Amino acid sequence: MIDRRRKPTMPSPSKLNELFKGNALQFEQGTGFHGGPSAKRKGYRLALWSWLASLIDALILVSASCVFMLMFSLIVKSSIGGILQGFSHEQHRWIFFAEVYALSSWFYMITVRGIMGSTIGEWACDLRLGQPHERLQSGLYILRVILRSSLILLTGVITLPLLSLIFGKDIPGLCSGLRLFSLK
């Protein structure tokens, strides 16, 4: 069977402009709708969005640390866990939880950023770590991610992000050579 329907054709831009001559609409080839007005997220706004992304990541990490602690408590109650009974005192549990939290956050930041270019919190806030061409340089990119994550963790998690908020610049990005970018 032969299909004899005509293919729809796009009218030329000049015909569209003639049709809507009295209106303020302009239909030009090559331009498109770019989402309307939006303010770029730089400086203080970027730092505030980074704090929101960190809050999301912190909640994810608290839940992961609780799972690790649950698994650890199951190991301690087993016959292998008899060696590790020294951690069962109340004061050591909180220190151990803080250590597990810090280690898992460092591992999470490096692993997820290395694979996706951003953490889940940064992804949710439309933030990315480094430009796409920087991510393609995998060896150097991973080393910079490790440096950035280690700097933030070693300064107490709050110090560098707070300085970034005060000065309106990505301080960990300046130190590590890997800046945080907004997709909006």
C-alpha cells in the first residue's frame, strides 16, 4: 500500500512574521525558548545552594551510618565480635559513630562525585563539581575530588563552607582547583 499523505512542511520565518505582523511575536530561525528570565547562581547564592546540598547529603549519610552501626552491632554480637567488645561502652559508641560518619561521608563524597560529577544533594540542587572537560581527565579529576573532600573534612566540615558563604566565593574550589558550578 502506498502512503500518499503529504509531509508537513514548516512555513518560512518570513511568512510567520507576516502573519503575526501586528503582534510583538518574532519567529526567527535558530532561536528558541530558553526558559525565561533567571538569575545566575554565583557567589552568595551558590554558597547557600551548596549548604542545602550539604544538608541533603548529611541526611543521606546519617541514614547510611545508622545502617553501618546496625551491621556492626550484629557483628559484635556474633562470635567474631568478641574481639571488638571494647567498643560497647556508652562513651565509645558516640565517638565510634562520629568516626564511621566521617569516614563514610569522605568515601561517599569521593565515590559519588567521581562517578556522577556531583553528590545526590548537589544533583538535586543542580550543582556540579567541575566542568565536563575536567571530568574527562579522570585521573586528575579524582585527585582533585579527593583533595577537595579531604580539605572540607579536615577543617571540620563547617569552616570552609562558612568562609565560602562569608566571602561569596568557593573557597574549597580555590584551594583544590576544582570549583562548584551551578547548572542554572
